[in-house]
Amino acid sequence: MKLLEGKVAVITGAARGIGKAIALKFASEGADIAFTDLAIDENGKATEQEIAALGVRAKGYASNAANFEEAHSVVAEIVKDFGRIDILVNNAGITRDGLMMRMTEQQWDMVINVNLKSAFNFIHAVTPIMMKQKGGSIINMASVVGVSGNAGQCNYSASKAGMIGLAKSIAKELGSRGVRANAIAPGFIITDMTAALSDEVKAEWAKQIPLRRGGTPEDVANVATFLASDLSSYVTGQVIHCCGGMNM
Ligand SMILES: NC(=O)c1ccc[n+]([C@@H]2O[C@H](COP(=O)([O-])OP(=O)(O)OC[C@H]3O[C@@H](n4cnc5c(N)ncnc54)[C@H](O)[C@@H]3O)[C@@H](O)[C@H]2O)c1
């Protein structure tokens, strides 16, 4: 029996990167996959096909996770298509870095809305569904900088600290209904999000990592699979760092 057999997972922002790796890993463990992204273009369609090739149902939905109404309507559509939702991964995220002195209101609002409000939107939409099913696993994608802070990322760090507080509060609110909520705090993971960093910055990061390498999206997907599955049936309200020891 595969770890996620019979379960339906919703993953936001999963056309590429960490979200895509999570979708593929969940599918390889038997879960049906509904994923969202801003657009389901050629790339998103290819992701949908890669997931379906693992023998599960897969569908990509174009939806802006930061928009309350869109999140609610896409969740309703997913329930219509898949019948249930057992796992929610709030993964959609962006950076708009800058020092506080130069940060614009727009940079602040965009990052808070896409990284944090999106999770509120989706958790708000799936809560009645998971309560009715008397079970579910919610996973918020945080970051090590949500715990440690980072110069030049006050908006991003605040959004990720928010993801941790949100997961812990949901764990307390919904634990008696069998719904678990946890956060993953990845460190330096090699994706499009980090590709833009200079070689000097990457080398500086690597020095701070005891395992001496950047993480892969698959490293994060393995932790997500543990949290999504019944292997973590007594784990809720926790933050699992997936960072090669960068944060302890
Ligand atoms: N890469 C890292 O080092 C790292 C470290 C810690 C945390 N994270 C977090 O992991 C998550 C995934 O990061 P990644 O590295 O795969 O990034 P990525 O940029 O490669 O992928 C992010 C995906 O989210 C989608 N997206 C952006 N805004 C959206 C919106 N409003 N609605 C729906 N989808 C949207 C993008 O289109 C993209 O497909 C993010 O929350 C990020 O903050 C990443």
C-alpha cells in the first residue's frame, strides 16, 4: 500500500519548483493531484501530464492564490472534480527583496498577499470540507528566514513567520476535528526562485550549511510527504526545517 493511496491533494503554485516536486512525490505515493498556478500554460500542462503519467488523476487550475474569491471558487471546482480534499499544501510564494529603507508599499503588500494571505484563503476554503471529513493535513511552506529573519527580506520573512503562526493556530483550532497543520521551513533550495542570486551570494550561503550543499525540491517534497501521510499522525503545529542544518 502506497503512503497516500486514496487521498486527494491540493498544492498551490505547483506548475514548477518545489510545488511541482511535491506533486510528483505525492503522486508516486498514490495521491490524486489538483494543483494551481497563476496560469496553466505549456509548462503547467506538461506538469499535469508528468503527474498523470504516474497513474493518478491530475488537473492544473489557473488561479491567483492571493485572491480570496478565486481561491474559494477553485476549491469548489476541485471538490466537484475530485470529490474530496485530504491534503492542502500552501506553497505559492514570491520574493520582492529590498532593504526597509527602500521597500515600497507595493513590494510589502504583494509578498504578504501571495505568501501569507493565500494560505488564509485556501485554509478558509478547505476547513469546512476537512471538518466534515473529520481529517486532513495542511502544510504551510514557510522558510528558515521566517524563524531567523533576513536583512533585505523584511516582507518575505514576515510572511513566512506568519505561515508558521497560522499553521500553529490552525493546529490548535482543528486538532479535535482530526485536522493537522504543520509548516516546512526550507533553507537554500535550488529552484528558479534562487537561480537569480549571484555566485558570490550562493557561495556565502553554502558556507553556512553544515551539509555543504543547496537543497533540491525533492528534499522538501520528502518532508511534505511525511507530513501529508499517516506516518505523521501524531505531529501537528510543528515546523520542520529542511535546510541542511543551516538553521538549528
Ligand atoms: N527556493 C528556496 O530556496 C525556498 C526556500 C524557502 C522557502 N521557499 C518557498 O517555497 C515555495 C516554492 O518556492 P520555489 O522555490 O519552488 O519558487 P518558484 O518561483 O520556482 O515557484 C513558485 C510557483 O508559485 C507560483 N505562483 C506565484 N504567485 C502565485 C499566485 N499568486 N497564485 C498561484 N501561484 C503563484 C509561480 O507561478 C511558480 O510556479 C515558496 O513559498 C517559497 O517562498 C523556497
